[in-house]
Amino acid sequence: MEREMNWEEVSDGRLYGPNDMVKADCGDCEGCSACCRGMGSSILLDPLDIFRMTGYLNCSFEQLMEENIELQVVDGMILPNLKMAGAGEACTFLNEQGRCTIHPARPGICRIFPLGRLYEDGGFQYFLQVNECRKKNRSKIKVKKWIDTPETATNSQYICDWHYFLKDAERVIHDRDEEVRKNWNLYLLKVFFLKPYQTQEDFYPQFYRRYFEAREVLESL
């Protein structure tokens, strides 16, 4: 979930909030899809990503598992990520023209690229990954406009809650026996990913109902 790095070495040395201007605008990529290829299993998906994707494609999580996503163990927990395929190891949502076929429902990690998140003291800030995007001379754009996600404050709180919930779960299950870890992972997948979200209802109330239930289960382990 977190990459070990010195953010000052990979960034411009600044941290950004939603209302700050940052040189991230790549001009609609101009046909470049380098960041959609060869990413391995690094594009982790969270519940909001699944809500967006299943709603946009009118499909289930299980159907996404057939071609587009896969599961991996991250810090002791089983989580989904975007699947890369083919000779070029391209995202399975990339078309022959190198364009994203689910752009309105693209995952959060894709939305913020080439920004990253630095988590500290129960919150996070954004930083610019200066060597990740091939586009040179990027334009300045306001962070929240670049991320293209409504309800910025609510979304930021959700991102924090999900991140620190997983960190708490990692700590709790670390020393538990194999059976407890297995049952927790099955529960996590079922509650946050396999259980369908109602696309006609706002995501956040649905998430937090599951979140508070899962918090109670975690505390009982």
C-alpha cells in the first residue's frame, strides 16, 4: 500500500493541498499511454474505484475479475489491482489507440498521476513525482481540478479513513494465526468489494456503513 521512498528525492520538494497549483497537466496525454503500461500490480484499487467501475460498466466485481483486475497480497491483506496483459503489459482497459476506455471511471491512482500521496499524522498531502510522467513542459493546474473528483473534502476524508483502516488491520492481524488472517481477508473482500454497491445511491454512505461494521469486527479479533 505504501512505497518506501524519500519523497524529497522523487519530487520537486513541495507538498500540495487541493487548492494549490501544480505542474501536472499533461495536455490530455497527446496519445501517450506510457503510464498505462508495465505497471505490474502497482495500481491498487479501493472500494470507490470498484463502485465507479462496476457502475460505469454495469457489471459485477466478479465480472471485472475475469479480465480486468486481479488479487494480490499487500501487507498481509488481499486487495484488488488493475491487471496488465499482452506483450506490452498494457492495462486491459487501454484500447488500440492507447486511450483509456473507462476514463470517466478511472481509478484514483490514475486520476492523481503524476502526483503521489504522502501520509502523515492521520492525514495526507500530495507531491509531484517529477520523473514518472514522460510529458515535458507540463502546465500548472489546480490539484482538485486535476484529480477530477467531486466532494473534495469528503473524498479526502474517505481516502484517509480507508488508508488508516488498512494500516490498523495490518497491525492487528500481523500476529494472529493463519485461520484468523484467512477469515479476515475473506471478510474484507466480501464486505468492501464482492458485496454489490447500489449505483443509484451515493457511495460514501454505503462505504461508511460497511466501514463501521468492519471496524467492530477488527476490534473483536
